[in-house]
Amino acid sequence: MTSRRLSNSTWQALPASVAVPSYDRTRVAPGIVHLGVGAFHRAHQAVYVDDCLAAGEADWGIVGVSLRSADTRDALAPQDGLYTLAVRDSGGESLRVVGSILSLLVAPENPSAVLAALTDPRTRIVTLTITEKAYLRAAGGDLDAAHPDIVHDLANPQMPKTAHGFLAESLARRRIADSQPFTVLCCDNLPANGATLHRLLVEFAALREPGLASHIADTVAFPSSMVDRIVPATTDADRTRISDQLGVEDAWPVMTEPFRQWVIEDDFPAGRPSWEKFGVTMVGDVGPFEDMKLRLLNGSHSAIAYLGLLSGHATVDRAFADPAIRQFVDQLWAEAIPTLPQDAGLDTADYTAQLARRFSNTALAHRTAQIANDGSQKLPQRILASAIERAEAGLLSEHLTLVIAAWIAACEARGKTLPENHFTDPLDVPLAVLFSRNLPTDELVAAVFDLAGFAKDHAERQPLIESVATHLVHFRQGGPALALAALGIPGARP
């Protein structure tokens, strides 16, 4: 491998087959700060912004912020923020160098620099992909005011650790400076993600200063959005292959699929890029699109992940090629689709057909263990929301509740039939304590529901617990084969 790095001084000599920025990066000004600058952001929002920069909208460059790890900064800073996007399907791979990230900051190293970027008057939008668990919600969905990082940020507003702390302090400073608030655009898989973040940030600010809470509630826009693109983790083999094709080293290219989707509520008082010119759907209400994605794509992704892990399938395409899992996913969709808005013009048949093609993409090698992370944070909106709505309508949810049981079974399997740390969850420590007590299955499931806050205060909670417990007995007795066979799925044999 060459020792030269991808950078401003080398990208112009890349092979003609590699797409490169068509604009002068030195003329681009920062207009967006992104919190959580991981692989998904670089395969999704940063690409849409790159399209806008290429069209001449030069005041929307991105300042990327890592709230925890320095890995992305360490990989991309020597490359002047440049990286390669590798779009892969069974027909091959196309490479594109993305130039929209102008600089990268690491919050724990220099919170003052992050606050300076957020308070810069040129910053008009703050986007977030920090994962569900980083919103620090308690079991009931409100802000976890007792979380150590929240306690720290309330006591040390000048040196925040959390997204809440950074947003609140920077908005407070902009208020004092009489600078227009930025728009906060959540891009994580939360139900009504803009409204959810709005509520959580107002709760945080109220603990700090009631006047700041009122300011945020009254003047800051929080449009909701729905994002969709499959982005598997980059491997060392990916790095070697991409660098060989470039002729220079790229320390952190991003792998993705051809499909991408972004639906955004159009509420940007401080302005925004012309995203709609490049395929973004700007709407008045993102809710129906969000529900369809969470319940059909993300819900089935979780099902494939846990059933795949328990069946010995390392990647999504291999799990989806398992006839029993494939039929289960079809039946899972059949349960979830009636819970979607029926008057929003959603084409669920076309959407699920697209999902089937995407899940079958053998070139992505999307690891089931990657998708399995943080199940306690993901399952409420991906699975439980549909199951609760079906229960309220007097309908069964046998396939939906099986996904919850598969998650519990996969958590139990770590250190036994699965490697110890094959995937992780914020509740791993208390879950391990529960598992060590050898409770009867129904008591264990009830305790897990209590711990995770699943279906809290819902009248349908007990029937859901009983259904999950029935499935979990099958998983414990005969693995996924027995659990699926109990649903009458052909090809699933205990």
C-alpha cells in the first residue's frame, strides 16, 4: 500500500474512475455543525451536502464533532476531512471522494472549540446522529436527570459532555449575543425525533435556567427527519482495497448501498441548503415516512439480526437467504403494516419489495452483530409500538413479540453460543444480573420489561409479556428453529 494519504494535495491525481469534488474547497464556509460524525453521517447527510456544494452553495460546509472517540478525527484530519464513499451492490463498486467535512473536533479533548463552532454566527443548522442511547432518556422516555453526564453538564455548563449540554450552552450564548438560533435537525431513529429532542432539551434547560428553557421552547426550530441508508462497518480489507484503487491511502473509507433516502420537515428559519434538488423529500409532516421506516426497515433489521445471530448467520444477506427467516420477515411486515397511517399515501408493497432487494445485497456484508447493538433502546419504536397498537385493536402480535424474545435470547447467548462481547447494550450489566438469578421465564421477561421500560403504563403490557415468554421458552428449548416452527413457518425444524 502506498504511504501517501488522500488529501487536498493528492485527490486531483486520483484515477479518472473516481468521482472527486468539483468545487474549490478553500472557498467553502462552515454552515452546519454535525454531532456524531460516524460512518452513517459520512454516507448520508455529508453526501447530500457535498451535492449542494458542487452546485455552488458554498456556505454549507460541515464541522464534524465526535462526542466521544477521537478515531474519526485521527483518521480524517491528515486527509483534510476527505474520505472515499464506496457504493456497492452485486453489480460492482463505484468510488466517490466527499469533501463536505471541512474540519473535525473531539468534544472531550476541547469542549471550548465545539462551543465556539456552535456559537459561530455562520452556523445555521446543527445535525445529529448520536444513536438512540445518547439522548439519555429514562425508562419512561423523559430525560434521565440522574445520569452522571447530565449531572455533570448542569454543574459545569462551560465544559459539557452531552449533546444536551452543548446545545443548551451554545443556544444560551447565542441568546446573550443576540445571534439567531440555529435549527436543530435530529437524524436518529427516534419516533418524532425533532419533537422528542425538543422536549428533552427543554427539560434539560429547565433544570439549568427556566428562562433558557422558555427561549428554546419558543424560538428554536426542531424539524423531524427520516434517514435511510444501509452502512456496514468498514473493515481492514475494505481499507486496503479502496486504497489500492485510489493509489493513495484512505484511512477510513465508508461502505454503503446505492439506495438513500432523506425526508425532512421543512422548518428552517435560519435557512438551509437546497437539498430537494438532490433527492431529499421536504414535507410538512415526516411522521408517516418515519413510521414506515422504523417499523418495516428497522424492525425487520432487528429481527434479522437476532434471528441471524442465533442461527449462525454473520451477515444480513446470509440471514435473509435463510428460507425460515425470510418467511418470518414477510409475516412480520404483515403484522406491522396495518399499524401505519392508512391515509398518507404510503406504498408499503413497493417499500417492502425494495427492502427485500436491499437485504439481499451480497456485496455489503452488513454484520448482524452490528445491527444487534443497543436493542433495549431500539425495540420500543421498531417493534413494541406496533405490538401495542395491534393489542389496542384486539389483534395478536406473535411475530412482533418473537423479535423481543429473540433479543433476550441473543443477550443470554453471549458468553455461551455467542462470543462474550459480540454486541452490546446499555443495560448489559443489569441484564447479566437478571440472567444470573435463573428466574422462571415469565418472571424474567416481566423483569426485563421493567428494566427497559417496555410498554410502561400500557394496559396491554401483561399479554405482551406472556407472548414474549412463550417465544422465549421455545428459544431456550430448541433455538430459533423451534421458535419459528411454533409459528408454523415451513422449513423451520427444531
